[in-house]
Amino acid sequence: MYVKTSNNTVDEFPYNIRKLRKDNFNVSFPQEISEETLSSFGVFSIARGEFPENILHTETAVHASVPELVDGVWTLPWVVRDKTQDEISSEAKQARYERDELLAQCDWTQMPDSPLDSATKASWAAYRTALRDVTEQSGFPTDITWPTAP
């Protein structure tokens, strides 16, 4: 991924080698273009910024839409923003799917012909209740404390 710049400002992002060749059709570029040659045309590789720490479960990190010049390197930083309602709904759907899978895996424990003794069957019933209650947790759907199977 590249950026096309002039005077340390972004002219076009994202930019690519095919576009460079098209924009400079009268230039015969080698197969592999060096960073030095690219920079002479105002084209620079993009570095990825460090992923931010301490993001709340209601937030997400996404790449910025435009790179920034940081210590002489064009960098695409991360931006922390609140999750959209669609993102939260999608996470809730995924969490419910995982919960339903865990419930399905232990359905057999509650069948009348289960080989489990009554105490073990009761512990599985408590686990299943805890699974059904994950949607009531304050951090649902992103900060879930999953119960441990007996």
C-alpha cells in the first residue's frame, strides 16, 4: 500500500504501482521499483501504526482514512471510536451462536437416559443455566465471563 504525496501532504491514498505507471506512461520503470525511485515520484510505502492499548469493550480500533507523516515515515494510524449499533448487534449474534453451540454440546446430560448420577446431572444443569444467563451480564456481548463446564 502506497501514498502519493507532494510537499509532505497527501495527494492520493490509497495509491499503487499500477497507478504510478499509468500516471507516468512515458517513463520506463524496472520490474521492481526501488524505494528511492518511488520517493522521487512522491510515492511512499505505508507503515502500520501500533495498535492502541486499553480499548474499552464499547470501542473499536480502525485504521484512519489518511496516512500521517510520523518521524519521516508515512504511517496509517489507528483511530479508536465507539462501536456502531450494527457492530454491537453482530457481536451479540456471534456470542449467542457460541452460547447455543455450548448448550447443544451438553444437551445429552439432561436426557432421561443420561448415564450421569443426579449430582453430576445437577452440576450440568447449573452450567446450562449459567450459559443461558450470559446475555444478562453487564458486559454482554463483548465482555463475557463464560461459565466453566463441570
